[in-house]
Amino acid sequence: MNLMKIAHVPPVVVPLSASVSDAVRAMVDNGVGAVAVVEGGVLKGIFSERDVIKKVVYTGGAPAQTSVAAVMTTEVESIAADTPAPEALQIMIDGHFRHLPIVDGDGKVLGILSIRNFLQNRVEELEDSINSITSYYGADGSGG
């Protein structure tokens, strides 16, 4: 499985100077649960729905006045585009996170992989298998 085919590409990114409100707007407008925080295209952090809840709402922060840089996750695990899918999934499971940036050799964000991407891909694979089996047995006819 090519991770770039199931990841959110192009990635949704916000600059390091963005506010939490800017980041939330980008997530909502693009239907994603996290954004990559970049400077010059290079990954500096990741900001997710969980960060909004735990680091802003729960603490009584003001989203429009809070810098995303102040509340983003900075210790970000990332992978290369050619990382095998099982390895990427294991990284996410072991790290207990739902979003994994895909970066090039210079740290530029190419895409963001989510658990949802894996699940949607697996469901599509299973549907294809069921359709193939159904077609096979349906074409066989009675007494086959």
C-alpha cells in the first residue's frame, strides 16, 4: 500500500505564526482532525483536535489570542513516503496518536496520514473482496 495514496495530500498546514482560531478554521474547512505547523514548509509541530480541547478549551484559553506555536505538539514523529504501511500503523499504535506527518528528506510535509485513512482504505479493500466473491459465485450459475 502506497501511503501517499491514502494520506491527506496535499497536507493541511498552518504557519508557525497562526492562532489557534486559524488552525481550527483550517481543520474544519478541510475536514481533518489535525494540521501540520510549518515554517518555510518544514514541519515544526502538529496541532490536533485533542490539543484544542486539552491545551486551550480546558485551560480557559482564548483561541483567537493563543498562538498555535504555544500549544502545538513539538515532539512530532514523522515518516518518509516509502515507509511500509504496517510500520506506519505500528508507529501510530505504539505512540498512541492518530495523525502521522509524511515528510521528505528536508523535513517538508508531503501529507498527513490518519488512522481514519487506514480504516477507510481497509473497508474499501474488504468491499472489493466481497464484490469479487459475489461476482464469482453469481457468474457460476446454478448447478455450477
